[in-house]
Amino acid sequence: MGVAARLRGQPGVREAAALMGTPANRALLAAAGLAAPEVDDAAPGDLVIAVEAESDAAATAALAAAGAMLEERSQASSRLRRPRTLEAARGARPGANLAVISVPGAYAALEARTALRHGLNVFLFSDNVPLAEEVELKRLAASRRLLCMGPDCGTAYLAGVGLGFANVVPRGRIGCVAASGTGLQAVVSRLAALGEGVSHGIGVGGRDLSAEVGGTMTTLALAALARDARTEAIVVISKPAAAAARPALEAAVRAAGKPVVVCCLGAASAGAPGTWVSTLEDAADAVVAQLRGTAWSPRAFSDPGGVRARAAALGPARGTLLGLYTGGTLAHEAHLLLEPALGPIGGNVGAGRAGGHRILDLGADEFTVGRPHPMLDPEARAARVREAARDDAVGVLLLDVVLGRGAHPDPAGVLAAAVRDARQAAGRPLLAVASVVGTEDDPQRLSAQVDRLRTAGVEVLPSSAQAARFAAFALRPELDPASR
């Protein structure tokens, strides 16, 4: 995927792909208009590089560049002498107790099953793993008292070590269980800003609290944190649990014996154990208040003299809202906050009802088959920002930027350039509103990323929830904060 991303930046290249020659990948190439007779003969073990370019010369040059990139990677790999199988890796690291798996979804379950049977906990980064395979893997893990974090687990923190997309945060006394990678990143980054740290952050995959999976890993992780002497309080982060999974979740919260804050976005909390909150920002604030014995109340839809006043100072925005998110939970949170204020919102988040406003989670499976996640390669999102200039109905862009190890080295820089281009091409007012998840210790540095966006005229808010509220008041200044 890294080779494909670099090829797209070659002169004259419109699109590029680098995929193994599996039947599914060949179908993807055909759907993308990149099929060729040679592709039909590719075997699953063959690497297929396909380029669409403005000319034969540009295509030939790009393919030659691809060959040089692959040779460079091959030489680096030979120097590192990486193990090629799980068994070889176990031989090289006999004391290891965790396997990190990131292979195409069609093969991920097999590797994860092998790791679990060898007594290894699993961090399963791969997406597009069938639900039935997930159920089987988690039942196997639970029977052996092992963690199966994922599939589609983007982030975890174990004993101070970040896995996947991980912000640089201190070790501390708050444990997290998260069916959301970017949700976990948002909470731990906020905790760091409040002067707290993370004991462990256990990702469980976005489908763990579905009816089919039943919260198998969520309950196992809650029990593990309840036993951990270093963990003094726990935060649970998820979209709403299915009705069938809710009793197990509530029982695990009740049995924890420690303060537990639950942020199941959009879920009702009446009669449930623990402290339930409605935003990621509130989750971090609430657990810190409990540990410090200070007063806390949910952040209002608009802080008096804050978000609403700042939006009003710009004057009313015109047109519809387009949310382009790299973080699925951030997109879901924005949808929940905005739909009551703005009416039906389309896109691939929530019910996706028809409406002029739209929110897209660009990290969803349908956007990442055969392509890097937008946190790795922000160019696909940048292209959509530029496309918005051609849609006369769009008046507000709502955006997120997620920092950390593993993420693009300068996501705000790419986004800021796209916003500038869109405004220049639009010939009309185009309000851009964003939030940045990260810390000052991240490789991208939080303050530097915020400055890049503000220099491009982007309104940057302290959290995703506040950015969504700002966008709502920009479009509808007459909103009554007390009713939201």
C-alpha cells in the first residue's frame, strides 16, 4: 500500500494499485478500471502493480519507479532478516506473549487462530474479517483466557507500549476498554492533557458488543483491568451495545469494584451501573473528576460565551454540511450531536438517512479494501475536500485529524493544502471546521498541526464534539443550547 501511495504522486499518474493477485483483489482492480489481460493470469501469490496514467510514457516511468521501490524494500528486508512465518518468529522470540497480525482479511483469521493456539495474545489490526470468524476467534481466546484484540483493532496500550495508531501518552492509573481505535486515542489524549496517564488500553474491535459477538472481549478486558493493581478507574468506549450484549457489559461493570465510566455513544443509561456519558471528551473529564474527588457535569451543547459565541462571530454559514472523517467513532459522535440540531444526515454513519447534510467515515471497510487507511494516506480525503468545491450546495466542511505513531507524518499539512485549493476553486464562502486528536509528544506535535490548520483558515476546536457543535451553530445560529 505504501508503494501504491507513492506511485499516485508520480508525474502523470491518475491512479495506482499494488495488490496480491487474489480473486478478490482482481475484482477490485476491475471495479477501479485498472484491469488488464495480464491481471487475469495472476496467482494469489503474485504481486500485481497497476497504473492508470495520462500517457504510455508516464505509465512506463511509474512502473519503473515501482520496481525501484520494491528493490529498495527488498534490500532493507534482507538486512533485517525478518521471520516469514509465525512459527519462525516464535523461535526467534520464545518469550513473546503477543502476536500483532496485519494481513489481508481473508487470511487474518487463520494467522490469529494459530497464534491463539500457541498461547499468544493477539492484536488483530486486519479489517474485512468475516463476522463468523471473529466469533470463533474470540470464543477460542476466552477459553484460553487470552486477549483477541480485534479484528479491525486500530489501537491498544499494553503496559505502556502503544500498538497500531497510538498517541504518545504517559503511563498512569486509568484503564480503558475500547471498541474503537480513534475513540481510545481521543480519550487517552484528553487524559494526558488533564495530567493523567493510562495503565492499559485494551482494544476489542468495533463489533465486539454486537449481538453476534456478545461482548466477549469487552467483559474479559474489564475483568482483567479490575484485577490489575495499577488500574484505579476504568473507561469503556464503544458505540451502543446490542440488546443481547448489554447484560454482560453491565454485569462486568458492576463486578469491577472500581469507578467505571461508560461512553457507549448514543446508548441510554437509565438504571445502568457506572457513570454513563455521551461524548468522548466527557468520558475523560468524568473519570478524572471521580479519581480526584472533584465535581463534574456533562459539557453543555454550547458553553456560554464559548462555542456558540465563537460561531456567531463568523456570521451564519450557508449551504449543507459535509463531514469527512478518518475516525469512525468521531464520525459517529458528530452524527449523534448534529442530527437533532440539523435534521436528517446522509452518508455511511448511523442510519444514513437521505438529507442534504452528509457525514462519511472514510476509514470504513468499503473505503479501505485495497487502499491504506486515511490515517496512513490522507490524499484520498484531500481529494474529497477538493471535490467539495465543485458542489455548490456544500457550505461547511467538518473534519478530524488524528495524530500518533503509525499515522501520516503531516496529516494537517495535507488537509490544509486541500482546504486552500477548495476555497480558491469554489468561488464562494466555504467554512472548514476541525479538531485534532493528539499530544505534544506525538511525532507530528499537536501544536504544530493545529497551527498548520489555523494558518489555512480552518476553525480548530479542542475536541470533535465541540467542533460538531460549532458547525451546528454556524449553520443555525438560532439554536437553543438548552434544548440540545
